[in-house]
Amino acid sequence: MTEFETASLALREATLFTAIAHVVVAFVIGFGQIGIVWYGIRTMQKMGAQRARESDQRHEETMTALAERHAESMTALQELIKGTDRKHTETMTALQELIRRTGTPQHA
């Protein structure tokens, strides 16, 4: 084998090794990118689930507070209605008494 043939074979072997190295590096980088994207998506899913739980908890707390305020308002309204009914009855009784006292006497 001549010196040229030996150099040609060595160059061919080096080129083949370089091509294989490029393919291996491309696979490693590709899998690394896939891993990073998968990790990012997984993290976003976890954070989304956590935000949903926190939102549900805040909603539940708000609804509980609103229910308590509603109950207090209804109790106060019932007391107000009872007081108004009592005052109305007292006013009507006083008005009837006033009419009776100031009314013209009826002759029989």
C-alpha cells in the first residue's frame, strides 16, 4: 500500500469517526433538550395545580364569610321587622285611642 492510500484510509476513518461523533452529540443534545422541556412542563403543571388548590381554598373562605354575613344580616332584618311590627301595633293602638277620645260622641 502506498503512502497516499494509507493517508486516504486514515482520512476516511477520521471523517467517519467525526460523523459518528456528530450524530452522538446531536442525540445527546436532543435528549437533553427533551429533558429540559419535559421538566419545564412538569413544573408548570405542578404550579398550576397548586394555584388551583389555593384559588379553591380562597373561594371556600370567601363563601363561608359571605354565608356568615348573610346569616347576620338576616337575623338583624328579622329583629328589625319584629321591632317595626311592634311599633306599628303600638302606633295603631295609640291612634285608635286618640280617635276614640277625640271623636264626636255618638248619641243613642
